[in-house]
Amino acid sequence: MKKFFKILLITIVTLLVLLLVAPVLFKGKIIALVNEQLEKNLHAKASFSDISLSFFRDIPNLSIRLEKLCVAGIDDFEKDTLASIDALDISVNIASAIKMENIEIKRIGITRPRIHAIVLSDGRANWDIVPESDTTEVATTEEDTTSSELNTRVALKLFEIKEAFIQYNDQSANMMAELSNFNFTLSGDLGQDFSAIRIDSKTDALTFGMDGITYLNQVALGLHFDVDANLKESIYTLNENSVSLNDLTLTFNGDVAMPESGDIITNLNYATSNTSFKTLLSLIPAIYLSDFSDLTTTGKLQLQGSVSGAVTETTTPSVDVNLRVENASFSYPDLPKSASDIQMDVQVHYDGVQNDNTTVDVNRFHLNMGGNPVDMTLNLKTPISDPFTNGSLHINLDLASILDIIPLEKTTLRGTITTHLDWMGKLSSIENEQYEEFKADGSIQVANLYYNSPDVPKAFELSESKITFSPKQVQIASFNAKLGSSDFRLQGQLSNFISYALKDGIVSGELVLASNTMNLNELMLSEDTDTPPGNESATTEDSSEPLEVIEVPKNINFRFQSDIGTLYYDQLEITNLMGLIEIKEGRVLLNQVKMNLLDGEMKLSGEYNTQDMLNPLVDFSFEANHLDIQKSLKAFDILGTIAPIAKQATGNISLGMSYSSLLMQDMNPVIKSIAGDGHLSSQQIGIKGASSLKAIGKALKTDALNDVVLKNINLSFQIQNGSLQVQPFETQIGTMALRVGGEQTFENLLNYDIDLMAPRSLLGMENPTVNNLYSQAASKGLNLERSETINLAIKLTGAMADPKVSLDLKQSLGNPAENLKDAVKENVSAAVTAKKEEVKADAKAEARKEADKILREAEAQARTVRSEGKRAADAVRSESNTNANKLVQQATNPVSRKAAQVSADRMRDEGNRKADGIERESNEKADRILREARTKADRLLQ
């Protein structure tokens, strides 16, 4: 007997040692296998910090733990991390793990995952990382693949997610969702044909929004499902199931079938388990976050409905919602008034087969806000083909009463709103201009409204507003408002408003906008950020936040006849702004808008275009007079990049210019995309300490160029291919005359040719540099007369910070041997010849000037043609992309979405083909304009 126990003890110890040592022995093989499978099965970058195996963590199974697992995207998602997980635990059957075949997975646990799911505007998703199977290869002979493939069998009994953060951003549907501290448990035996499955989930905060509207904000979400699962036939019967949003709990029962045909068939009923009106209020963030537990309510709530039907390629289940609230009220103990006599009767039917049969009926909505009644009705049908709507809205509300009912901290609200609206009819009546068939009467009047809270950047005041409605248009009789230091006065009318409200139509407006002061900086900065000029609270000009691209709505078409006294934007202070401003198709268009700025006057035309938010652009032409150089430099940083010498310049300039460029997301231009041309003139510009002029002065051994005043400047320039090209122009520095032409790149590399004529006395009669030039000429046989005026050719190259200067005397006697044979005889002939050459040179210079003008105008015209072609092509691409996205969004299930995606891709390809054709045609036209101009210029120069 003692021997038996001894053998048993040795056996147990041996087994324990094997169980402890085995994970170490298998670890290398497991790591290699996991890395192989990740690389083979994921189209992404996947890594983990460590892997551990244990026979004791989940007895009797083998437990595998991956720590710090990270999955990052590639290609367009290269900078995005799809998932990072603190720990991934997988428990498998020991025997199957040892054999490394038909591995049975028993449990999966995910601890503290952070998941960022992204869908791009073209429908591509960052979680689509599993490569498609290659189905083109057909095996012709039997082949044993078990050695190279890892086979698994799911016998899952437990799936857990702990403390997850999940963020979903769908750019194609303009939808976002976020779950914080999400916990999920699924238990059951998924390896059996029949199983009882239990799902429990809790989320501390759920946020959901679409099209810029937040529908759920930091809502607590709870899920509980008890499901009898027929896994063999994929039929799931829901018994005691519930979904909770804050205090509102819905119970479900019914069944869901997923047959092999691929369709999903649902038959579910739901209802509220709690009939207290307070549960409905819990969904309202402002109330829920303000001492919700102290809220006193009365009244009954009834919410019930059904979800029934099949998910196919063309249909979704139909949904019915019935909501009734009777004799409800709520009040806070510390506030003087209550909301009472709350009555609701709402019925919604969504037809998943024939979407056009969908109906919305708000048969009654009544609310008494501290003695202020609010009533509304709404009936909507045939929303797809031809929306028919019948409704009314009547409000008589003293806004101060809201603060007597609901505690809103740090909020000031007062004023009155009176609304009486009644409407009924079909959208087609408006579209066909049969206004007599559509009833739309009423008005909205607001008086002495004042609103200020931490949720708005500045206090908003509306002293007076009266808006009247008719089927044809909305008339804005008055709208006098203030936002912070800005004031607005609007009058005019809107048309197509009903189509805009019911069916994403384009609303048009003819408006008159007047303002004494408009401070755009206040509208773009957070409340605790000092603003640039125009706000007395600003302390420093550098305290403002970076600007961001502001998207211009594509579904409005407004024309503003504007008269703005003072407008502040970034570092600009603009006064007396008058002209036509249009907002349409995602663009802001300015037509001969006049304004005063930078101590001068400007007339501006052009556009700001956000049709492509990733590549917004500006395209302007303007004429400006008497602009202060330093103020211009301070307001427009780009000037320092285009012409760095402006940093050392003072004075006023007149500038005419066309300018276009793409914009980065901080509203700064994409430097290499800048194109333009123009002219600049000034009576005088002071330049002090410019490195280029100092370099020339150093070469000439004089300080006369360190601090100069340029007089009578009139020059033309072009901006293209990353450089500023200056046509030759003449100017004066005191008694010196200069002719300057050349170019400089945006990397501040110089290439200028300068002709300088200066009195020798200015440079010094015995200037060593000048004397050395004469000596060099003499050594080459050139006997140049030492006149009172020095004529120098200067070449300025290199970097602006350290320019290189080369000098040469302009006088030349040609071949010295020939010239010296008979100097006296040739004297008269040389003079005549010189005169002829001078006349010929003048004619040639005039021809060159005219040729340059022809080429400059042609280049400007060609640039305009290309720009207009690009805008037209971008519009085609944008429209096809929008229609394609809309097609995908209308797909209501994964299968139909896949089919819609194929059609959408074809639609985008067709749009790109048309857009490419437009751009090709415009480029050919632009090239033709340039060719014809070069031919004409060449004829002039012959």
C-alpha cells in the first residue's frame, strides 16, 4: 500500500511539473503560430507585447493570453489604430491544443479594449482587414492541406468584454456613436445544436448623432437577453429581454430566424415596463443632469410597438411605435413653477417593404410651461414619392418661465416667442408652383430675447423679429440681433423653404444684411480664448486659436446685399464693406465688394469654395489702393512668404492682383498651389536693412544701399510654380537709377538682374571695386572711358539670407583689335551705328513688352479656364459622390448595402470619367490659348 501511494505521489508531482513546464515548452511554437496567422489573415499591422500559456487559469482548459494587442491600419488608414487591447484571453481544449488540429475554443475574454471604427466618405471601412478568399484556384488533384492550415471549431461557452471604449465614425452616413465603459457578457454553449444563451451588457455613457444632431448624449445603456437558440436551424426565441436607456426600460419578446437563404426574419414586440412619465424625461440630458432624483412627476406613460418582417436585399422589417402620455407634469422642489397638462399621442409606422407607406402622426402634443401653452400636431405620409404634411404649431411663451421650471446653471434667458403656424398639402404643389393647393399661413414673432450660457461663445440678443409664412415664400420683415459685440439686421424673403424642410431641397433667399459691427473672431473661438482685434478683452494678438476651415452649406442659395460698418476677421479690421455676397453650392461668392482696410481701399471679386472639404480653395481678384505695407504683412502672413523683402519695407502701395490657391485645414494656403499675377505701384517705398541690398552695397564698397527709398515704382509680376516672377521695371534710389527684373522662389532663392546707373561721386571717385572693374576691362583690351556715371550690370543669386552678387561694367567696345585700328575713322560710324542699335533696341524692347503682355494675359486666361474646368469637374465628382453615398445610405441591411455599394462605385466611376473629360477639355483649351499667344508673341519679336 505504501508503495502504491508513493507511486501515486510521484505521478501527481510529475503531472504538476509537466503542467508547469509545458507552457514554456510550447510558448515558442504558439508565438510563431499566432504571428503566422495574424500576418496571413489580416490586411493590417498587428502586434502584441507578450504571450503566456497556463493550465491553471481556466481548468481544465489551456488558457492563452495575448498582452497589449494592437491592430493598426495601412494605406489610407495608416495613421489610425483600429483596436488596442490590454489583454486577450482564449481558452481552448487541452487535447486539441496539443494536437494543434481542430482546436476547440471554449472561452474568449477581452479586457479594456479601445476600438476606433471608421467609415470613409466613399464607404471603405478600417475594420475591413480580412483579405478576400482567392476562389479562382481549382484543385485538380487531391492534396493534404492539414499540415499548413490551422483548423478551429467554436465550442464557445463564454464571451466577455470588460471596460471597453468604442468609437464609431461613419463619414459616408454622417453618423457617429461612442460607448464608454462598455461591459458585455455572452454565456451559453455555442457548440451545441440547442442552447440557452444569456447576454448582459452595460454601458455608462452612450452618445449617438447623425447629420450634426446629437440624439443621445451620455445615456446609460443596459441590455439583458435570455434567448433559446436553435443553432442548427438558426432560430432564436427571445423570452425575458430588456433594453434600458437611463430610467426608460423596454421589454422585448418574439423570435428572430436566420435561415440559410440569408434573409433575417424578425417578429418582435416591445413595451415599457415602467409606466411613470419620469422614465421618459430621463432621456432629456438637460433635465437628467440637473438633480434628476429631486424631480417630482405625475402622469402615465405608454410606449409599445413591434418590429416584424425580413431583412433582404430590398426590404427591412417594418417598425411600429405608439407613444401616449396622459395628464403628466414635472416640477423641481426649489423652483416656483411647473410644466403641467402634458399630453402626447404619437404614432409612427415605418414600412420596410414599401417605404413610401411610412406615416408619422403626432395627433396631439400639449404642454403648459408655467402658464404658457405649447401645442403641436403633425401628420406625414408618402414621404418618399411626394410628402404630404398636415400640421400646426402654436406657442405663446415667456422664455423666463423656462428657468422657473428647469434648473439651468449659469444660464440667463428672457424674452417672448409667439408662433402661429398652420400648413397642409403636398410637396409637389410647391414644386409645380401650384401654391393655391398648399396651405401655409402664420407667423413667428420674437421680442426682447436674451440668451447666455456656457454653451454659447457670446450672449445672443434678438430685440425684434417677425417672420411670416406663405406657400410661396417666407418673408423676413425684421430681424434685429446681437451676438457678443456683433449686430445683425436682416430683411428679405426665402423661397423653396418647404422643399428644403421636407425633402432636402435647396432654399433660396434674397436678403439685405446690415451691421454696424461684425466680429467673426468671436464666432470661431472658445469662450475662454482671447480674440484678436475687435474685442476689447483681447490681451495679445497671438492669443487666438488657429482658424479652421468653415464648411459652406451646399443646400442654400442666398444673395446678400451687404452693408457692414466694421468687420473683424483674424487680424483684419475692415470698414465700409458694401456689395453682393452669395452663398450657394458650398461656395461664398463676392461680386465687386468694396471695403476699406489697412489704411486703403479695395474692390474684391472671387470665391471661397468648400465643395471638397479636404481641398478647399480660394480664387480672388482685387484692386487695392494705398495699402500700408506693414499692416498688410501683419494681416496676411503669406505676403512674408511671397515677398520676404516686405518685412523691411515701409510705405503705401496700390495693388491689382488675381490669386488662387488650395487651403490647408488651418486656412493657410498650400504654398505650391498658389498661382496669380498682378501689378504693384507706389510713389515711394522705404527699405531698411534688406540683405539683398546690403550685399550689393558690400560688393560696391558703399553704405548707400543700407537704408534706401525706392521712388516711382510700377511693376508687373506673376506667381507660378512656387516662385514670384517680376517683369523688369525701373525705379530710383536718390540719384541712382535702377532697372530690376527676375524671380525668387518661396524657398527664398534669388535670381535677379539689376542694371544700376549711379554717379561716380556717390560711390566714391576712387572706389576700389569700380576701379578694379575698369582694370579688368583694360586687361582684356577694352579702353573704357571713365565717365561721371557708372553703368553696372548686377547679378543677384543665392539664398535671400546670404545672397551672392556679381558685377560687370555695361559699356562694351566689341572686338578691341578691330576697334583700335582706326579709332578716328570709326568714330562717326560707331556713333551712327550706336544710334541705329539704340532705335532697334527700343523697338525690340517695345515688342518684347507687348509680347510679354500678350503672354501674361494668355496665361491669366488659361489659368482661369483651367480653374473653371477644375471647379466644374469637382462639382461633377461631388454630385456623383453625394448621390452614391445617398444610394448606400438608403440601403437598410448589410446585403442590400453591399449591392448598393457596387452601384455606388459604378456611379462614382462614371462621375470621375465625366469630370476627367471636363478637365481634359479645359486643359486642352488652355494649352491652345497659350500656343496661339506664343505664336503671336514670336511674330512680334521677329
